[in-house]
Amino acid sequence: MYLQTIEPAEAEGEVASIYANELASMGRVMQATQCWSARPDILAPVEHLLHRIRDGFSLGLINFRLITLVAAKHVPSSYCSQVYFKALSGMIGREQTLAVHRDYRSAGLTDQQVAMLAYAEQITIDASRISQADIDHLRTVGFTDLNIADIALAASFRNFLSRYFDAVGAEAEPDFLDGDLSVRAELSVARR
């Protein structure tokens, strides 16, 4: 981490509460959380918004994590690629997650998921090129406006988070790193 952050043993007030919740649920305070402590007034709103987007995501947690993995790849963000590769692997299996990371179009996903990820990818690469035709296509494959808004929120928020984490030097915790060094290197899309 490039910034000086508040260590769990030194945390007070709202930061201590957020850290305690993460320690209870994950057994540690992630660098992704700790890096916000350089601006402790921002930590709670960012955590709250993340939970609102993820926990209320209209397409379910697997699709949220698919979007996150694809967005992280195209930011690019080694931190988020490693973390979400591990999280998604626990849900859909490591081999399918690796296939999604390499090319979601040929990873055995549904046509709707492929359309969703193409939209998330375009948001990450250049959202200014999205047109009404793109939105109409999403509707054609069965997405509602709520779903489309959720996809845009998930991808856009991941762009924000991933860029911040990399800008302040957050590094994936060792237990998020894949055991296969070649896969680990493949997921290290930015810093190596």
C-alpha cells in the first residue's frame, strides 16, 4: 500500500466498527477496506454504497461477480481481478471462471449473460460509445430497465473502486492468489 492507513488495532469510531464487521465476517481487514482509512470520512459511504448495489442487485450475486471480474480485467486491476476470480471460482468453479476471464463469449454462459458482460465491458472501455441500440439489445435478451441500471451501476462502481485501489497501491491478500503461478500472472493485468 502506498498510503499510510489506519491499522485494525489503531482504529476508532466508525472505522473500528467497519473493521470489526469485516474481521467477524472474513477473519481479516482487507486492503480494499483499509485503503479508504486515509480518508476515514469516505470509508462508510463507500462501504454502504457497495453493499446497497451488491445486496440489492436484481440479477443475483453470481451475475454481480461476473460483471466485477470482467470490469476488473478491462480497467485493468490486478487487485480486483485476483479477489473476484477467487470469489467467483467458489460459486461457478475455477475452470469456468478462468474461461470467463479469458473470453466470456466462449465460456459456456447464457446469451443473456454474454450480453450483460458485453455491456459491462463497454462501460469499462468507453461508456461514451454506448447507444440506444445497445440498450435495445439488452431489452431484447430480456433485461428490464432495472436490470440494465444495475449492470451499469455494478460495472461503473467497480471501475471507480478498482482504479482507486490501484492508485493507492492495494495488493491482493495471499489467500486470494491462485495456486497456479501462470494463472496468477494472467490475472495480474496491471502491476506484476
